[in-house]
Amino acid sequence: MASHFHTNVLIQITICFFLLLLSLSPIKANLVNDVCKDTQNPTSCVSALELDAKATSTTDLKALAKMALQLAVSNSTNSKKYIEEMAGKTTEPALKKALETCVSNYVYSVGSFNSALEELDEDMDTATYDAKVAGDGAQYCEDALAFGGVKEASVSTRNGYVFLYSDIGFVITNKLDV
């Protein structure tokens, strides 16, 4: 009788332990949401980070920071190439000048995102700063378009992504710096 009692208690403890583990899993899986709620655009943040399938399952903030900054480098590099190609094809002088300014500023944004990524393991203050100022290149690009009196929605959309990734990078590295 006593061994039956002990077996039942052991089973109940085991079940409780597994239920506890299962109840903690959603908390860990919400790391993306926990980061994104502190950004300027939480919905877009979640969508951007979900581009890396591993981001939604990670429980490691530093790993998520690396994923986010890698996405930022990839996105800003592709945008720079896109704008370069557009600048090479246009015959409109005002647009060409604005796009060339955008390209030179995207070099800065790509470099800042790369630097932030490299600094994650060395200097979190610098990583935070670099992630934040990476958005400046997109702002200067928007300013160049406005100054030239031209509108190019596809470039403005790409600038928006640089702003988004800059914000995400800043928020994550700030959380790591605590």
C-alpha cells in the first residue's frame, strides 16, 4: 500500500513538473514580443524578426540581437544595391543626384549595422550607438529626396526598413547593456 502511495505521489509530482515546464515555454517564446513592445512599431518589428525562423524560438537575447542585426545588414545591403541600380538607370537629374546621395548614405548605414554586430561581443555601448545611428543614413536619404523635390516610394519604403531595423537593434542592445 505504501509503495502504491509513493508511486502516485511521484507521478503527480512528475505531472506537475511537466505542466510547470509547459507553462514557462510561452514566456520564453515571447522574447520577440518582449523586445518588440519597446520599439516604435511593435507589429512591424515582430514581422521583421519573423523573417528569421529561429528568432521566434530563441530564448537568448544576445542570439536574437545577432539575428536582428544580421537581418539589418542584409536588408540595408540589398537596399543599397537596389538604389545603386536605380541611380544608374535614371535619366532624371534631380532623382539621380538624390539617389547617389542615398547610396553614399547607405554605405554608412550598412557599416553601422556591421559594426553593431561586431561589437555585440566586445562593447555593448558602441553596439547600441551603432545600431541607433544606422538609421541616420536612411534619414539623410529621405532628406536628399525631399531636397531634390522628388518622390520615390520604393526608396522611401526601403528607408523605412532601415529605420525599423535601427530601432530594433537599439532596443535589443539597450536591453543587453543592462
